[in-house]
Amino acid sequence: MRAPAAMVLAVLFFPLALAGQDSDATRKPSPFCFRARPRPACSGFAVTTFGAYVVVAGNANHDTPLRAVADWGLMFNVSDRDAIGASLLASLDEAGFAAGPMVRYRRWLPPARSLEVAVGIPVTTGEDVQRGSVLGLVRWSPSHWFAVAARPEILRRLTYVCGPSACVPEQLSRARLSVGAELGEVPGAVMTGASGVVGFIIVLILISADES
């Protein structure tokens, strides 16, 4: 009885196996998308986010806790639930301007949500952001274009310790936490471009005021 049963199973599953091979052979490769989606809809996607943040801890006695952050980069779906990639961060607040690369990981959560973490380092330096600082991101997105996020960071700050005869530069570390919301895809790209234009106009106005 085992031989006939094996033959029946072979007859039943052979067409299914052929159908599976045909579907794999005729399946089109996933495209690269501007709107972020998991595989198989997209092989990868662009990162174009703009966020408004409030510094809730570690503001280092600055008066204004507001902060604007933009990320531009690429991510690739390595499985149906996981994506990895990199982006370039640009951050502006009262502490100054910071920019640097970030490595990103995204976990897709059905039906259209995602959880993302990232870590990076600044390549620009200033009094409040020195080399050796670490920039972080924890981002939860309930949709493809909106997210709430937190940015935990460890910043290296340049200060001076003065003695009886001279002042010696010294780097101190402090933790900073910002929370806020981000727009992605087309809204994020539009907001990034608009903020860049506004910033350029403000710089021109300040230059004109100094010359006059």
C-alpha cells in the first residue's frame, strides 16, 4: 500500500511544484521605490525625512530647545521584514549645525507600520558637537509618510579649564535626548527643500545687514 500512496502523492504535488517553478521564473524583480514598502513590492527605497524635535534633556543651558533634523539616504530590503541602509543626517539647533552618516535598520510591521533604529557620528565639529560624539535614532512609523521618533545622543563638548596661569581645552561628554515627529517621502522632501530655501534667505539677510 505504501507504493500506490507514494505514487498518488507524487501525481498530486508534481503539478504544484511545476507551478511554483513557473511563478518564480516569471516573477519580475522588485523595483526600487520612492515610497517605502517592504519586499516583494520594493527591493529598496529612498529615505527623505524631515523632523521637528524638542530637546527634553541635556540642552546644556541653551534657551531654545527646538531642533530641525533631515535625513537623506537609501535602504534595501534584505528580507520581507527587514531593511538596512545608510543616510546623511543634517541637524540644526541652538547648539549649532551637525552633519554625518548614519547606519539604519528597519523592521517592517504589518500592515503598514515599521520600527527603525539608527546610529551615526558627526563629521562636522563645533563647540558643542566634537569628534567622538554618537548620534542615535529610534523611530516608529504608523504609516509610510509619518513617524514619531526619539534621538538619544552622546555629545562631546569643548570647554576650557582655567588655572592660575592659563586655560586648557578639555572635552566633556553629555547625554542629550530629543523627541519629535517626522515627515517622509514627498512631504519630507518638500519640507527639506523649503527649510533649505528659508535658511539661505536668512543667511543673505544677515549678510546684507552686516554690510550695511
